[in-house]
Amino acid sequence: MPRKVNYGIDYDDGYDDDFDDYDYGYDVEENVKEPSLQGTIKRAVWRCSVCTYDNDDTMSSCDICGILRSPSVCNGTYDEKRTVHGVCKVPGVSIMAKSLFASRPHQMSKKEVDSQQQNDDFVVKENNNFHMLGNNQGQFHEFHKAYSSPTHSRINIAPFKFDVPSPDDLVSNGLHSSAQHSKAKNFDFKSSRAPSSWVGKNEAVKVLSSAKRSDSSHDSTRKDKHDGIIFSKNLEINTSSGFKASDKSSASMAKGRVEDSDGRSVSINLCSSGQSSSSLMPKERTDMVEDGSSLTHGGEGHLTSNLKNMTLGAKSGNSKDIKANSRAQYKPEKWMLPEKAEGLLTQLNLAIVGHVDSGKSTLSGRLLQLLGRISQKEMHKYEKESKLQGKGSFAYAWALDESAEERERGVTMTVAVTYLDSKRYHVVVLDSPGHKDFVPNMITGATQADAAILVIDASIGSFEAGMDGTKGQTREHAQLIRSFGVDQIIVAVNKMDAVEYSKDRFDLIKSQLGTFLRTCDFKDSSVTWIPLSAVENQNLVVAPSDVRLSW
Ligand SMILES: Nc1nc2c(ncn2[C@@H]2O[C@H](COP(=O)(O)OP(=O)(O)OP(=O)(O)O)[C@@H](O)[C@H]2O)c(=O)[nH]1
């Protein structure tokens, strides 16, 4: 892995003058000549938990990826500090890393977690009007479970600022102080990017604005056979196999800087702890949701309903069903509220993967909007700006694809991270790039995934392209996800509107892809199939309104 000797804090060097110091060999410590400045004194170092780079002890952030060094963390050796009984003891402090690991319950007592839930920035703000959004009718209320706090009902998302403690910092530090309490009432839904090397240190995190409405107009009372929804199948995650490749992949990613077509360096980094979040969770917390929605299509249903049934846990992790509950108006309900008694949040990393342009970002953005995570104002902004750039169809994707380059190219380049705190789960959504050039970045998310949504473009020719043996990322992503231990996936057959919601088309896709997934060692019972249209909002949060999808 790349090593470099550092001499002090250098926040804005932008790497240009750094790589000269690299030694890509593995015998650095033996062979690298310390600059005269160092003399013969062996300098103390701390290892970045994301890129594994050994930084000088004086560095407050990783000189490679810009990840902040937690003051409470890095005063010892990497191995000493990062794990406890194989569990990530100290989270990395990058936005990405913190997103993924900072609030893991094992890092704090139940009481602390419970307090955190009530105080941190990710809880719903009291007196908010989230319940007025009217979009929470659908089965994605399981997602809603992931959003609510006891006495708060409104989402209030403030822009991330680097000159104030980030929500991640608050989380990573455990309990919030009382002084932070008022601020902590805001429920922040964040969409962040993996570290600064991709987007610049000051662009690493982007915060989605609060949602004030959702455009879900479906009647929540409509509960037909689609009520099962995507997430309604019980999904269990075999944590024992979940992240076998994490360390390896992380290590490789640490040195994996790829260049896009414009020659832009794209780093690949994420937590190198190699720990599955699920593996970090107590077994007793492996059950995710409580009630169950019926499934249709033989394991198919709405996109939203299955998340609730995803379970983190050990091999024998409990899986409880979740009750689908459609409501015309959103109101946090008892089942949505954090369980004070238990007080533990289990993290569920959910990767959104699939062939390029299959609609991953659009689907993610649409869901965010439906769930009230994107305000009407923000959505209008996206629509307006995307239209101005002649990319109106990417309006929802812009919620995730936030960099100018991504928007200009209409391609996700990095893993966009959003996360939601639910009653029991800290759901981290990893919107992965689908373009083949960014597979390494996709791997970044895949290594951390506990479960995945494999998005398929149902359009004629597009599905086939994704299944192409050499060029198709559908196959590649499925294999990668599985190889990283994910054994439960939701197949979101998107763009059904483009094929007139043809059941025949869906069945064809299900048949062909299903056969392939079996070769990847996915069990049929662990795969949920959902026909949907992200753009037309069919079968996402509520039952489809289009009669053509009534089958
Ligand atoms: N007709 C139709 N088009 C869709 C649907 N979902 C997404 N699209 C379009 O598909 C295009 C690609 O959408 P994205 O969300 O950027 O796809 P992606 O998979 O995130 O793309 P990458 O991350 O770059 O691989 C956009 O023009 C979307 O408007 C859908 O349900 N129906």
C-alpha cells in the first residue's frame, strides 16, 4: 500500500505535491530513507482507517484521503486501536467511514445510544411537519421506520458545515452534550460522498435539504397484491461471510486510484476495518422489523416494503416481519420510534447497484423524495437546474449525483451515501456508480454492504446490455455483491414504464437474471423481485396506480 512520510498538517495540497513521496513498495520501513528533517528518529504514525495510509502523528487528517483524525482515536497503533475482539473499535473519521461506522451501537452503551438517538442531528425535529408530507403512505413506511424518533416529526436538514461539528462527529463521539441538544433535534438526512480525493475535502459531504412534502399521491389504502413490496421479504444477512474481502478490497482500494475519462483521479477508499456492520451487532439486535407485508409475484412486491424486513445479523439472525402501513398523512407512530428500552441501533448498509443508467440514482432520489427527505423546494431546484442543462430526466438523480461532473456527464462516479436512523436501524444507503469505469468505486460500497438492491433497466436492449458477459455490469455487480458476502438482494426491475409494464418482459428478466443469480450462489428465497418505475413512481412507496402493473 502506498506509504508516505508526512511532516505536518497539509490540508490543501490536493495531492499534487504528494505523490513524489510515495513508495509503492512494501518494504518502506526498511528501505525508505527518512528525509534529513526526520533524522534517525522514528516518527509516530497513525493509520488512516479508510485508506490505511500511515500519517504522521502530527497530522490531524489523513494526508492521502483527507479523512479527519478523531482526537479520541489515533494515538496508538492502528491494530491496537481499530479493533476490539475483531470489532471496529474506533471508527474512521471520514465522512464515508463515519457514515458507515460511527454510530455503531457497540461503540456505546445502550443508554448512550438511546440518548444519542434523541439528541443527535439525525432525529426528526420536534414540531416539524414531516407528517404533512403526505407521501408516506406506502410500504416504504418501513423506511419510515428508519426515520423517526420518539417525539419528533419533522425533518430539518441543515447544510453541512466544516466549521462546526458535523453530525458524524457528534455520532462518532457518542453522546451529545446538552449544548448540542437543540441542534440535535434536527433530523438530518445526509448524502455524502466518500472522501475528499474524489470531490475535494470541502465537498466530501453534502446534505440533503429537508423534506417538506412528498409527491406521493397514491391512496394509502390501496393494498392490492403488490402490498408486499420490495423489502417485505425477510432478508437475513450472513455476517459470518459478509465481509471477508473487506480488508483485502480496502487495501487494494487504498491504492486504487483510477482515472476517469477526463483523467481525473478517482480514489477508492472506504473503511479498511473490514468489519461488517452486521458482524458488529449483537445477535439480539439482528432482527430488523416487526411485521410483514404479503409478498406477491412470488417474492415480489413494492420496492419499499422489503427494506423493513432486511435483517442484519449472524447466520441465524432473527427476522421479523414488518407491518405495512399506508397512511395518507405521515405521522410518526409508535413502531417508528426508537426503542428506548433496547436503545441499540443496528446498522444496515444497503448498496444500490446495477448496470449503468439502470436508474439507481433516480430510484434513490425518488425514494428520498417520497420519503420526505428532499424538500419540494429542493426538488424544484433539481428539476430546474437539470432542465437548464438539458438533463431534465436526471432531476431525481441529482439528489445523489451532486458533483458538477457527475451531473454534466449524467453518470454517477462515486458512491453516494445517505443514511437514515430508524427505530432500530441505522440504514446506510450506498448509491453506487454503474459505469464500468467506476467499478472500483462500486466495490467500495459493495464491501460494506449487508444487503443490496440490484437495479435492472427493463427497457428492451438495456437489460440485455447489462447481462452482457463482458460489458454488462448487472452480472458483474451481482457477482461482486455476492462475493462480498451479501446474500440477500432485492431486484428492482426498473423502467417498467418503458415496456408498458409488460409482465412478459418482467418474467423474462426474472427468468434470465434469476438463473444467473443462482450461479452466483444467491438463493431464490433470498431474492425479491419488484417491477417498478422510478420515474413514474410505480410500486415504490405505495401500490402501483397504473393498471398495467396490476398483475
Ligand atoms: N423511463 C424511465 N426512465 C428512467 C427510470 N428511472 C431512471 N430513468 C432514466 O434513466 C436515466 C439514468 O438514470 P440514473 O438514475 O442516472 O441511472 P444510474 O443507474 O444511477 O446511472 P449510473 O449511476 O451512472 O450508472 C435517466 O435519464 C433517468 O431519467 C424509469 O423508471 N423509467
